[in-house]
Amino acid sequence: MNELIAKKYVKALTGAFDLASLENLAEVMDALADALKEPQIAKVINAPQVSKEKRAEILVAAIEQSGSKEVENFVRLLALKDRIALVGDIAEVLRKYIADQKKSYSGVVYSDSEVDEKVLGELGEGLGKKFDSTISLRFEKSDFDGIKVDVEDLGIEISFSKSRISNQIVEHILKAI
């Protein structure tokens, strides 16, 4: 539900801001979302004794370094409309929108063995050619027996399991005999 509301806000923002301004806004929203996850900050912001206007003042003061009155007004609007809980969702939807506009995505490679940076670069380059975009991959060690590539924003998940490949080879040899 929150994502649907966040998409409406982002749709309005995309009509009012250019891509560079949206990138600035995304950074501000990410930083604000991280700050709102802190227990002490969340306690103050969500306290029933704190008025909407005071919440707006606190949040605007926190993002003054953005240097954009439009960003400050947007955060003030969120506070006055009791939509502060949507900051993280708006930041995520905004990040996805910017990635789609730039055709630049990031993904994760999961494996139980180390994957070299060169291999990650080649995988990203190959996937990027296939999907006509720029894909950067990072490695994350996991207990997956093989290798799995996940680019969530593009909806791509590719996996090769060592045990599955071994089973298929055995089946193929048995069929040949």
C-alpha cells in the first residue's frame, strides 16, 4: 500500500523536477530515511506531543544543506500530511525511477566461493549488452552451491547450481549408455 502512495508522489515529482534535481532529492530522501530509522529520532518525530508543524520544522532543519527550497517544501508537505512514514518508500521508488531513466542498474552475485572483480565486471558487461543498459555487480558470500546473479530492478535472476549441473551430466551419460 505504501509503495502505491509513494509511486504517486514520485510521479508528481518527476513532472516538477529534472533528472539532476531528482538525483539530489533521492540522496536527501535516502539520508532522511536512514535518520528516521534511528530509535531516538523516530521517538521524537512520532511522539504524539509533537505537532505536525514542529515535525516539519525538525525535518526541514535536518535537510537544509540540500540547498533546495523545493526539496524542503516537499519534506514539509510530507510532514504536514502525516506521510513521514513514506520517506523510505519514496526514496526507493525514486531510486528505481532514476535507474530506469539512466538505464543504470546494480545487482548482487551470490556464491559460496569468492568471485573475482574482473569476473563481476565481465558478468555486468555481458548482462548490460543483453539488456541495453549499464549493470554494476557486487559480490556477496552466501551458502548457495553455485552462482546466482540478481538484478532486482530489472527483474533478472540467473542461477547455476553445481549439484544441478552434476545431476544433469549424470542423467545425460546414463541416457547415452
